Amino acid sequence: MSLDRMTIRLQAGRDRRVKAGHPWAFSNEIAMTPAAKALPPGSVVRLEGDDGVRHGAFHFNPHSLIAARRLSADPDAACDAGWFRARLAEALALRERLFDAPHYRLVHAEADGLPGLVIDRYGDVLALQANTAGMEAATPLIVEALAELIDPRGIVARNDSAVRALEGLPEATTLLHGDAAGAVVEENGRRFPVDLLGGQKTGWFFDQREHRARVSRLAQGATVLDAFCHTGGFGIGCAVAGAAQVTLLDRSEHALATARESAAMNGVADRVTAQRGEAMEALERMVGAGQRFGVVITDPPAFAKTRKDQPAALRAYGKLARLAAALTERGGFLFIASCSHHVSPGEFADAVAWGVHRARRDARILHMGGAGPDHPLHPMLPESQYLKGMLLHLP
């Protein structure tokens, strides 16, 4: 059946990347005719080369740098509620193979064939983030499909990402379905309350799950510092694993209040102290006071929001590594992370090595890794490998 769908064409000689399987077409690769420019952002279009090669069905936004994002290799794919249900069912089946409990990132954008869409699952409550005009327009279809597949108590739209501005979209946080906006995430045998309306991002950082498990195994009997702790996932995990004392450090009182609730929920409130402050300044003071910890964790927000921020970000990661290494006991462990996708894994590792050296500490790298398997990568989008984590032993 032929769909009433406009065909958008690539400019002559500008189809090499799309032909190679890249899921995006940029605005300077597309023949922006008056008809194309007049299409509502988020429209589903057919994309063809000037040679007539059909590249599939794409979400199209004539006002965005990434103008077209592939939905399907079939240019006549329905892209209706049934189509979204099938895509979501595939993502759900994969997560059910990967995890024993329904707490994970359910959809990770392009790698799950749903460009611009992120969905996190907390049992029977879901957090949805639509970062493109196409996924914003499709949200009612997505909610309908999720209701059929999972029957959640609540679906919350966490559409407060700054990247939405690039698509001409406003920021908003709303309850889309059901009556539940609060949830409890279960991870590595621990339980953490999640505030989907008032917390950060989609409420919980599932990407650090495996790093949290790895670090907590080293914490028994140790003093632990969890800097940039957010709601305390690393530090409280260490306390549950038997840490002697955990210090949580963050500038957000809301995050620390949730962390205190988490500590009580897991029965470790007597060994967890929450300290509010700007982390870098607080770390400087701790170094000056001669404090030391058996395990030091630093998981800051992105230092490089854009490519031009990269040099300053690398200096900041180096400084953070220097301070964190100075705070680590001899024989202790340091975990440091970066979620700046504008900083490559090699650049990050070099900055950390420089900082540890500046602290006059020797180190051995025990582990270098990224996000867990519920954050798959599209093979043509290596830049989506945003998370870098390094675990070091400092003899």
C-alpha cells in the first residue's frame, strides 16, 4: 500500500554516509526545496538519493542540523502504533534476556531503532524522554504501545533535556499515563527511591550499574568518599557491601535528601553522612585538611557540553584526578568517570594519568569501561559512547 508520504532527496554526491548505513542525514546533505522546508518538524518522509536509491523511512525536521533520522529501511514502513509496538517489543525482549528484574534502560535511541527516544523502566513505572520533533509527535503512539506491552502504573515524560532546543522543542516534565510518578529502582540487591518528576535526567543513571557493582566489591571495611554523588548510588552500594563509613558529597540538597532516604531504606543510615557543597571546592579543602579514604569515587556531570569545551574539560578531569588521587589512601582505590561525549576514551585516560602523576601517586588501571548492555551503541555512531569509567588501584 502506498502511503501519503513526501519523498526527500539527498543532494548529488552527498549520499556516501547514508549509503554506508549511517542513520542520520544532515541538513547540508539534503535538497532543501520549498516543499521540504514547509514540512512540519517530525514528519515521516521517504529519503532517496539523487540516483533514485531508496534509503528508507525517516523522521524529518527541516530546522535541525540532523535533519533526517532513520526509522526503517522500508520507505513505506507504517510508523504507526503497531509499528512502535513491534519496535518496543523487540527492545523489551532484549532487556528481558539481559536482566532478571524489570529495572533497566528499555530504549536507547538509535541503537534500538527509535532515534531520539529514551525510556527507562522502574518496574511498573516508566520515564520517557523524546529528544526529537519526530519522537515528540509520536509520543501518543508510544504511550499507547507501552500501555499494551507493560501496563505501567505511570509513564512520566522527562522532556527537560537541553538537546530538545536543537529541535525547536520546549522543556517540560509531565505525567503522560497513569497516576504514579514515584518509583523504587532495584539494582545489585539494593533499593533506591526515584523521583521522576523532580530528579535529574530520567531519575536514575542505569549506565553506571556495572561500575557500581565493581566498586562496591572493594568497599568492605573501607572509608568511602562518593563525590558528585547525585542520589548516592555508588556510596550507598558500598555501605551495603560493608563499608565502615561513607561520605556523600553533592551540591543538590534534593539529591542528598533522596540519598538519605536511600540509606535508610537499605539499613545503612548510621554509616552514611551526606555533605552539601561544590564538589571541586570541597575536595580541595579535604586535601588541605589531610583527609584520606580507602575508596574514592568521582562521577561528575559532563564537563564538556560542546566540542569547544573540550580543552577546558580535559584540564578539569586532570584536576579532578589529582585531587581524588591525593585523597586516596595508599593501597586504596579510585574510580573516576566522564559522561562527556565530546571527550574520547583515550583523551580521558590521558587526563586521568596526568592528574594522578601530578598527585605524585603510582597507579595501576584495574578496569576501563562504559555503559552497561541496556545502553547499546549503534555501530555507525561511535560518538554515542559517551560514558567512560576508570578504576585504579593506588599502591
